[in-house]
Amino acid sequence: MLMPQFPFCAVSGQQPFKLALILAAINPAIGGVLVAGPRGSAKSTLARGLADILPNADARFVTLPLAATEEMVVGTLDLQQVLSDGNVNFTPGLLAKAHHGVLYVDEVNLLADSLVDLLLDVSTSGVNHVERDGISHQHEALFLLLGTMNPDEGEVRSQLLDRFGLFVNLTNHYSIEERMDIVKLREEFETDPQGFLQQYHQQQQQLQASIVQARNGLSSVTCPDELRRMIAERCFAANVDGLRADLVWYRAALAHAAWQQRAEVSQQDVLAVEELVLHHRRQTPPPPTKNDRPKPPPFRCPPPPEADSPSNDSNTNGDWGSMAPVEQKTAQNMKSVLLTSSSQKNTADLSQMLVSKKKAGQVIGGSKSSQLLTHKPDWFATLVSSLGQWPPARLCYQKAKTGQPVLHLVLLDTSASTLKKMQFSQAKAVVLQVAERAYVAREQICIFGFGNQEVKKLLPQQKAPKRILHWLDSITAAGGTPLQEVLAQARSYQQQLLKKMPSYVMQNYLITDGRVSSFDTGGKLHGETVLIDVEDSTVKRGRGKQIAQALDAEYIALLA
């Protein structure tokens, strides 16, 4: 007997994921839902719970296992029957079973490339083609694609990622009360599943009925031109590729309006689905809002200035006091930022020098071939192993390639001392080139800023954006330099990531003018570290080289 599914309505929290699933159920043309989150964030529970609230009772909820073969997915043709009586006997695969239903892929980021290619082809055309030895068959395959993933275990291929209409990023951080409620509900469900389901039966029925009502009213919902323009403008500002974001956003706004029983889309509907549509498509990070700006510390009178003492420029005790944040645009000559390395006599541009020394066994931005095998035959290896005999004694299969996830961790000095001689502008140019390099390699990036007596995560860990210039321009500088704090937070952040996924390869960039009165690095960071000294002075008054030595980092200086 199959264990009943935990009811959709009984899941505590995770409102964005619930909304995304409901909108996709109302309007399947949105294109499916992808949810990312760590273990224990109810990804699979909510995804499987969708089956019970779908309006069409005949709609199937089909799971595509990671170990599936192509034949399992597309179906098979019986060639023996074709030869014997001329009839094509087609055995349906998972795509046929999911027609007008849901195709669910748990850990979709681990799906074999060959199956990803299949999903791309079918999701684009809506038709599944099966061909074998000149015999072909095709059938409609229209389904809602639903995927879950743990970002610590790798990313989804960009082509497939864009096929998901909506994206949700979950968290497993709960308050004490929420944790107690979740455990209590789970205990009740496991003790008496049928009784628990009965408690939520009416809520489930009401939810299903409201989805049906929204579906029926969807065709009559209209959208005024000013909101269509709003969608277009925001997609343009996010630098999304193509027009898929515009279409999905429009369809999701219509579905949200129908869900709220409105005959016309409102601004509230447009804004409610914005992040679901843009999160995985945005090529330019959103500019920091006023609430994101660093809060100035309580006012302190600065001490009297002394003659060119480093402590008057910046220190860990906040000698700058309270000051308004200052913007400084990214240097326009970012392609020709000149640096000199402690390990190189000649100067070079930044793009040539951001590859530091590699240690044995590490892969920076690359991948290693594993011993995992795909289901694709390797005909050359087969012939070699069989000494050219045909038929071969055994089949050899192609090896799978697994890449180690690479994270570029940038620690950007946003203190007031970097505003001198446009050093902050040059520092942003360095960040820009790091981000561009990470984007080309399809690697991840995370940026911490440290200034004005606080450390702030400016850009959360994510796949490196395609365009970052305008976002960089909006970052401000002010106050003192909490170097020790940013190093401590960076080290703690790395340790948390490595607990989840020990194979992470980390490349660290500390971009600073080194203007601190004292420092204690607390030891090395995990992975390779490069200190880029942006102090624009022939005689360095900062402590860049000393900090680099303490961190066992490669030292690179901005040329005066």
C-alpha cells in the first residue's frame, strides 16, 4: 500500500513556492516551476502535493528518475512486430504518460545531458518523436515541468533553466515556533495519515475549486497597456535574454489576477510575480534599495587630524565617524586596468593576472572526468576493446563529466579612504573583470563589501551575472575599514558551504587599499587568495603586502 502524500495545505510557510505552483496550475502556458533550496526546505513535499490539487482528476503526476534511460522517457518501438506483421507497436514512455499532467524531476540539476536535451526538444515543440532503425512514431507531449534542485550540488544548464517559467529560491531557516509547528504536524501525519488527511480534506477541496474557478475566468482577464509597458521596462532593465521573460511575466500576472478574482490585471499582480519570473533570468543584479544601504553608526566626533597618519584614513575603530555614503562610478578604462604582481616583473592587464598559482589536485574553472558512465555507447572504445571484431564482445559506454563547483569570493573595500584618487572606481573595475571571467566560465560569484563599520553581503552567491556594470555603479563607500570582521565572516561563510559540499573550489579576491592601523587576519581563507592593492600611490602607505603575507595570498598592486 502506497504511503499517502503530505497535504499541500498542511505545509507550513514557503508561500512563494505555493504561489508559483498554484499559478502554474491555473495557466500551464507559464511553463513550469523550478525550486532551489537546501535539504529540509519542503521542496519535494510541496512538489508532490501539487498532484492532489490539480483541477483535472485524470492529470497524471509522473516522476522522471535520474537513472532513467532514453527509452524509459520517450518510449520504445517493437521492431520484431514491425518485421513480422508490418504494424508499429509503440510502448509509451514517461513523456506520453505525463501528457496534460505534470512531469516531476527531483534534483533536475543532476539529470544526464542526454535527457536534458530530450526535455528541451519536447518542451519546445510539444511533440515527442521516437525513431529506431528507420521506423518512427510521434505523439503530443504537453506537460507542466516541475523540478527541484539543491544549488550546492551544481547548476541547471542555462538552456533548460530558461524553459522553467517560474523560479523559487527556498530557505530552511525557521523560527523556533515554526520549527515546533512543523515537527508537530509531521508527527500527527505519521501517527495517523488518514485522519490527518481528513483534517485538511476541506481545505484541499476549496483550493482545488478556486484553481478551477481561476482557470475558467483566465480567458476574460485583460491587462492595460501601462502595465504591459511596466513589464517590458523592467525586463529591459534586468537585461534578460530574448522575450521569454516578458511572455511568462504577462501570463503569470494574468493568472494571479484570475486567482484574486479580478477582471483586469493590477500593478499588485505584476509585482507579485516579478521575482518568480526574473530571478533566474536577470543578467544585471537589482540596484540596492534604500533599505539595503549601510546604516551609519552613531555619530562620533573624529579625532584631530595628524600629519598623514594611516590611522586618519581608515581604521577598525571607525575614526571617520558617521558620514553619508558616496557613489563613485566604475572606471571606464576597466579593460586596461594595469597591475603588477609580486611574482611577475612585468606589468599586465588584469584579465591576464587573475589566474593565481594552482595547487596540485585543484581545478580552477574546469572539470574532471569521473568514472560514472552514461547510457550512451562509446563505439571507438568498444571497437578497441574488442580488437575490431564485430559484433563486439561487450559494449563500452561514454564516461560522464562532473565539474567541481567554483566560487569566486570577492571582498570589496567600501571604506571612505578608497574614494581618494578614484581608487574605489578602479576597485569596481577589478570586480567587473572578476565577474566577467566567472560568467564566461559559468561559475558562481559572491561579493562582500566592508566599510562604514559594517560588513554587508552585496551580491549573494549565484551564477555570475552577464552584466554587472550598472549595479556596481550603485555601490557606495563611507566610513572605516572593518577588515578583521570581513575576513572572519568570509571564513565562516566558507566553512558553512564546505560542510554542505566539500568539493567546492574557492578563488578569493581581497580588493583593498590596505589603509588600516592594525589588523589580525585570523589565518588563511580556504582556497587560493589574491590581494589586489588599489592604493594609487608610488610609495604605499597602506598594509597591503603585510596583509597578503598573513593570508598567504598572491599580492597584486594597482600601478600608480
